[in-house]
Amino acid sequence: MAPADPNVFTSVSGPLVLADISGYTSFLQNVTHAHRADAFADGAVLDAYAVISSLLDGIVAGLAPPFTLAKLEGDAVFAYAADPSAVPHGSEVLECLEGCYTDFRKRVGTAKEVWMCWCDACARVDALDLKFILHAGPFVIQNIGDQSELVGPEVVIAHRLLKSRANEVAGQDAFMLVTDAAATMLEVPLDGALPIVETYDHYPPVDARVYPLRAA
């Protein structure tokens, strides 16, 4: 008898959400350079990593549930819903992301509780910010062993939108970019949103709306 195929595929259509910490890479590089004499010495870990861990924990807690966590991608949290009816619709989905952002800003503001150093590099933690990409469409959930991986053209588009011009449109690094596909699927209100169109090779233009974010 032939062995069972370890790969299991499930085709669904639903929302995809990415929450990405702006300034993450340069922040950690600057802190590591400023503390190069003692960074990772004798197994020590810089306090900056504890702060980043707290920020990512808060993002995951804010998104999953109602979304399902797909994976952590360094400075980003990737989540999805295989069933669109299982996540908030209308203004409630925007409020979900806004609440996640408010918690993020609170955690940045309380970083001193776990961080003793406030040199120029460490103080730049205040410049960290958060952006969201909310897209929707068909994708495939590929299960390999005990791991799940999302694949498909719409997954690629969601990730490419992380490098969109939305920050220029919003005039700041904190924003929600909601594609028209997501707005239609989740009945997201478009009042006050700023229109944007992004183009990528081999894909039709992506119409979206940008919502600047401010902590409550």
C-alpha cells in the first residue's frame, strides 16, 4: 500500500490581514550597534527584544481571535479567516484593528517598565508604529505535518501591499489599508477613507482605501 500523502490542501475564500511594525529593522540594528560591547555577551539578550516580543504578543492577542493566526513573519503578524462570517463585519472590523493599534501604542508607551536604558538608540522605540493590510480572496491552506501555510496569488498581493504608497497617502506610518475586495466581502464602510491604486507585474490594478490610525 502506498503511504498517505502528507500534504493536505484546503481551498477557501476569506479575509487576509497583516499587521506590520514600521521601523522594526532599523530600530533593532541601531540598538544592537549602540550596545555592541555587551550585546549577546555570555548569552545576554538586549531589553529591546523583550519590548518587541511584548508588542508582537499584543498584536496577536488583538487579532486572534477573531482571526486565525497564520504565522509570525519577523516584524509582522499574518492572520486569516477561512470563514468570512466568523470575523466582524462593517465598522466592527475597523474597530478591531483600531483597538489592536491602541494597545500597541500603550505598550510602546510603557516600555520603560521593562527597559532601563534610554540612550539615543533605545529611545527610538517611541518611533515604532503599526500598519495593517486587510485583503480578501481565494487562497489555499497547505498543511504539512503540524504546520499550515497559506499560498495563492491573493496571499502574494497582501504581502506586496506592505510596500505600498499608503503611508504617503495617509501622511503617516500608522494606517489601515483595506482593499476593495476586503471592503466588499466584509461590508467595510468607506466614508472618509482615502483612495489608492497599486499596480504590480502580472496582476490587475489593486483598488484600496487608506484609513489613518490614531490611538484612542
